[in-house]
Amino acid sequence: MVSHIVLMKPRADLTPAERQAFVAAFERAIREIPSVRHVRVGRRIVHGGAYEARMPDAADYVAVIDFDDLEGLRAYLRHPAHDALGTLFYEALSSGLAYDFEVGGVEVLEKLDASLH
């Protein structure tokens, strides 16, 4: 499985109309792009964990979008509905980070390697 993980921090001055446009574009993308298998969205919680003070203030929300494989992710990224979402992504957010991971069980850690290529 491949997970597309997106960390987002909305602009402080984001209007309700801009927020709704972003949400609508996200909903359209996950509805219309057939390679999307599962979607989870969450809001950051701060609960006093020691690590929280060491983290940059770069994200208030996360979206995790799962695909069967790398080709499914590539199809998502090439789809016109994703293009529309991508445009609004940069307009609606003060910070946005996107990473792609091939995921499995804890056995993935047995292959820890500094090289990504």
C-alpha cells in the first residue's frame, strides 16, 4: 500500500468561502479519482507530550490518502480533480507538506536505510 500524507496549516485569514472551496475540491478529488482506496483526515491535538515542544508549528490537520500501489498514487496526482485541489492547496494554506510512503507492518523498520533510492 502507498500512503500520501499531507500536513496542512490553514492561513489565519482564510475566509469561510475559501475554506469551503478547498473542502469541496478535496471531496471532489477523493470521490472522482478511482485509485483512491481510503481517506482519513484529522485535526492535531496537543496534550502535553514532551515531543510537542520540539515540533515545528507547521500543521493543524493531516490527510492520509491510501492507494493500492505507486501507480494508483501517480494516477491521483495526474487527475484533473487533483489539479484543482493542488491550486487551492497553495492558496488556502500557510504551510503544507506532502510525503508519500510505501507502508506495511512493523517489519518495514527491519529495512531501515538512510538511502531512499
